[in-house]
Amino acid sequence: MHSTRIAWLPALVGLMCGLTAGAGAAQTKSNSAPASTPSTVASDAPKARKPLPLPPPSSSSNVPQRAPFTGPSSSRPLPPPSGLAGVDIPDPLAAPGGEASLEESVQQLMSEAVVSTASKRSQRIADVPMTISWIPAEELEGTGQFTLCEAIQYFPGMECRRGAMRKAAVSARGLGSNYLSNRLLLLQDGRPLTDPWTGQFYADETTPLANLKQIEVIRGPGSSLYGSNAFSGVINMISRQPKDLMQDGRDWGADTRLLFGQDRTWRAQATAAGRGGPVEALISYYGFGSDGPQLLSDPTVGRVDTNEDSLVHQVSGRVNIKSVTLDANFTQGEIGRPGGHQISTVGNCGRCHYTPDDVEHVQNFNASAQIDQQVTDNLRLFAQAYTLYKRRQVVMENAFNEENPQTPLGKRRRIGGEARGLLSLGDLTVTFGGDYKNDLVNNPNVLPGLTLEDTTQDILGGFVDAEYRPTSQLVLSAGARYDKYMIPEKVWQARTDQISPRASVVFHARPELTFRANYGRAFRAPTLAELAINQQMYASTLIGNGNLRAETLDTVEASVDFWPFDRTVRLTGTGFYNLAKNFINQELLFGSTSQFKNVGDARVAGFEAEAAAQVAAINSSFDVSYQFLDARALAFENRPERPLDYAPQHRIYARGRTNFGKFAFAELYALYVGERFDPGFQMNSATGQLEQVKLPGYFTATARVGANITKGLTVSVLGSNLFNAKYEESHGFPAPPLSLFSEVKFQY
């Protein structure tokens, strides 16, 4: 595998050189400038102006359909923190006479920032009733992480948990699950990327953070628009458009980046875009390779962990022809599956991996076609069709007999589509539509009596979401969705359809003070794997259950948003209460055999406090937040009430960024996670009883320091786990140690 990786490097370097050949060293400022403030403030700049009032209610015709591209340019500082999410505002330095101030620019961030995930229509972020984070791609890059799971844990309310066999779970507000992310919906440009078999998304190297413009994250129920899996939240990865690379009126543009670091790690991306007549197109390559950090090496017993390897390639493209968009990507990954060296017998197969040398081969193909058309002044129509193909082959050693390695092969196929309309009638805006998905899974490990043709599902959904503004200060909204499940009865005997409502109110008491309240119901239908799996994994056997009931979640939340100091600071407080019913988890039956079951209800009450600020005097921005969770699995059958798995009471997030003139910058991301319970159990030597594992708290930080060598050329150094903190992310699975990487990025 190493020789294969090395052979790729000359080709990658050649690709970089080819794209950048002939490019001038100078790069003028982008005409789609980031949402940020000027890199320097003239000494004779005017004093801060009074806060701008909120603009009058706007119809859909004058709200951008996509939030603006926020990549930094060398003549500006880094974007503000996502707590001060921005838009393509005018450059204050470019205003006539230099009259616009830094503070006025930040004021506009609040009143004009646009997101689209919360209601499937473009909304000012100030009017969105849900808790939503707007994360520019630049901030994700600043974390120095390679995967979505690793990067998003540095943003408020989000948790990432990694374990053996490359399993990674991303969850929100403590509502996770054992090594699965199937209670959080992952979208790419609005279409689902969840796995048709497990319902999870693989937040590892097979879902690279490549060619992104931004990520929008809903913390809270999203089923009223998106159906199942949008249980604790929604993550929507929004891709770059061709026009995002074409600057200063040019008909083409390109950027490249190349990273190297320890453990023979490399990452490369090259993207080019062009325009000809009504056609805009973009093509991109992403590659990642690493020997990995060798987490499970143990010199005391002579064990060397050689199974942390990754080798991933992705090719993607996009074509826009007026109102029609076509896009596709193909990903091929070969990743080692590092295993723990303990066997759990409580159904937690995230840790039952005993052999150290398994390898996973994955191929993903995604494609979609979209049309977005303004039909009349009041009606806009959108439709898309998409498909997902996935092939996953795992070469598993057998440590318990002398059989040859097993090579289970699983295939997934999804075909889906959506049509919706946006109707604007003065103060009333309505989004309505429906979608359809057909999933087919070819997996040989199913329960007796089932065939490969049985593991299929058709899901038909319809939704409506409305916003009404009786006054400029008051925003009322409500919505509901109906989902009809068509799964063979012998697969899901307890099949039920679902209705998911929501209602909310947003009140702008003053231009700098906003209150909001929201109620929502979400659900998660059991996945095909939870219903039908029958698989032996090393020393454990996991079987499905056709009598599972769908999980449901009722959430109430209230929030206040305050912008003091002429709105250069944002303070947000959010309280929430979640009641989840019919939680699905693995339960031990006998020996090492486990089955998926409804294991009772859970309650999560919590509070989130966030603060973000721009400090013009030192050309910096800061972001800090705190989350408190009281997460309990309620008493069920003969089991007493206990803390919910991996839901720490305390989490603290902190981010800072600064520019040193126009030529250098620094970013710091820090995270503290308090004590939490692992779903695994261990024997108490004193009592002889099995007890749930309690993991100690930890602190970790990452940083990026860089310099703008010339306009368009940036060199940076990335550091992860700067203080080399020693902690376990799950029982028996250590965190990666201090890691250092260097990266070169060129834009033209």
C-alpha cells in the first residue's frame, strides 16, 4: 500500500503544477468578498455608528438563493466566527470617502446573513427559529482536521466519538448512539447521504471535507422537513459553485492545495472552473493518504499497530446551465480497520473487534440533477433527482480458527427525488412539496427467512412550512411532514407512518435584542440493519428485530440573542428540553449474542451559552461557548435510571483568530469535554459486579499559523492535540497524539 501511495505523489504534484502554470503571482480582491471586516482600519476612521435597524420584511425574490462564498482573501482578515455569520457585504474601505465603519459592517452581518437548511428556503439568520450554526469552510480548515467528525466537534453543541473499525459517531446535544450517527441527518446540497443499510453517515475519509463553501448545522429536531434521521439535528454540506472560483470578471479560476506531515500523511486538492456562454462548470480532485498515528501500538508486548492506513481518492464535477445543475462525485477508499484488543459482551460491537489487520474497500458514487426556476413573481419551483451507489467490501481476519479471511460484501443503492415550491404572498411565505426515496440493500447477513430482495424500502413524504410576519418585529412559523413507509411486512412487523409537526415564534424586541421559542417533533424509523441483520462479527453475533417501534423526540427550546457594544459582540443563551421515546439499542440476549431492541425513553435538558466578538483594534475575532447537559436514560423494565451514554454534563468550546497586518494569521481552537459514560461495562474487582465505564474529562486544542507569501499563495502549519493530551474517546480506544502538518494553498 505504501508503494502505491508514493507512486501517486509525482502525479499529484504534476496535477498541481499543471493547474497553476502560467498563473500570475498577483491576485486582486475577490468580487464575492467574504463576510468579514477590513484587515486594517485607518486612524482617521469615523467613530462607531448607531446600530442599523432591521430591514423591512423581504420576499424571496430579494434574498440570495445561496449563502455567499466566504473564503478569505489576502487583503482581508479571516472571517468572523460563525456566531457572527456574514454575507457578501460591501467592503468598508471601498465605500465612497471611506465612510463605512467596521462596526457598521458587523451590524449588517446580523440583519442580512442567509441560511437555507432550516426551512428549505433562504432566510435571514435572525429570523430562523431553530438553533442553527453557519460554519464557513475556512473555519473547518482552521481546525486542522481531515474529517467531518474531527472538525465539527469544535463547534457548539456537536459531539464526535471515534472507535475501533473506523466507526465514528457525530451527535448533537447528547442524543448520540453507539458508534452510529443515525440520529443526525447528513445532507450534501440538500440531498441525503445517509447509508441505506445502517442509516448512518460515515464521517471518516470516505466523506472528505472537499470543495465545500460552508456547512449549516441545525441542533434540534428537523423531521418536519427532512423526515427520519433528522432526530437530534441536520448537517448540510453546501458545495462550491463554479462562480465561487471565477474572480474579477474572469471566465475561469482555479485553486490548489497540498499538505504533508507526520505518519507519511498527505492531502491534495485541485479545482478548476470555467464559463462559456450560459454554461458554468467545475471539476475537482481530492486525495488523502496516511499511515495513521498507530494508536494501538504497545511496545511492552511487542505489538505494532500497522492498520491505521488510509488511501482515498475523489473526483467530482458540476455543470450549471442557466437554471439546471448537474453534479456527481466518485470516491474510492482503502482504509485499515484498527481494532481494540478487548471483547465486549454487552452488544457494543464498536469494541468487539479483536483482530488488528482488517481492511475495508469502499466505493461511493453520488449524482444529482436539479432545476430551480422562478415561474412568476410569487412562485419559485425546485426539483431534483439523485442517486447513491455504494460498494463496501471488508476483509476480516478470523482470530478464533484457521479459516481464511472472510470477505463480506455489501452493496447499497438509493434512487430519490424531490419537488417543492416557494410561494410568496406579501407577509406570508410558504414552502410546500414532497420527496421519494427507494433504497435497496444487497447484504448476505440477514435473518433466516429473508432474501436479498426483501431488504428494500420505499419512503414517500410530503411537507409544508410557512412563515408569516404580521409586523416587522414578529415572525410566526409552523410546518408539518407526513412520511409513509413501504417496507415488506416480514421485515418490519411494527411498521408505522409518521407525522412530524413544528411551531415557532421569533420576536425582535429591539434591533439588538431577539427572543425566539420553538417546539418540534422528530422521529427515527429503525434502519434495515436494525430490522434484519444477522451477522457474526468476530466473537459476537448481532441480530435484528422486526418488532421495533420508531423512535420519537419532542423538543421545546427558547433562546435570547443580544448584540451589545454597537453589535460588535453577540451573546446567545438557549435552553432546551428533549423527551425521546422508544430508544433503539443493542441488548445482550445470551453469551455474546445481542439484538436490537427498544430500550426505553430518555430525557435531555440543557443550556447553551455562546459569545462572539470582533475586536477591530487588534484585527481579531473570538468565539466561546458552554454547554450543560442533564441527559438521563429513564428507568425501563428492571433497569434503573442512569446517565445517557456519552453525554458529558459540561463542554466548553473556544476559538480565536487574528491577523498580523496583511501577511500572517493565526487561529486557535480549544475544547474541554467533561466526564461521560461509555456504553461498555467492566468488572469492578472490589464488588465483582459489572459497572458502566466512566471516562475522565479531557482538554484538547488545535491551531493553524500561516503567512500570505504573495497574493493568492498561502503557507500554513497545522497542529492537532497541541498539548498531547492522553485520553480515551471510547473505552480502550485512545485519541490521536500531537500531530503536525504543513500546507500550501494557491488561488487564482
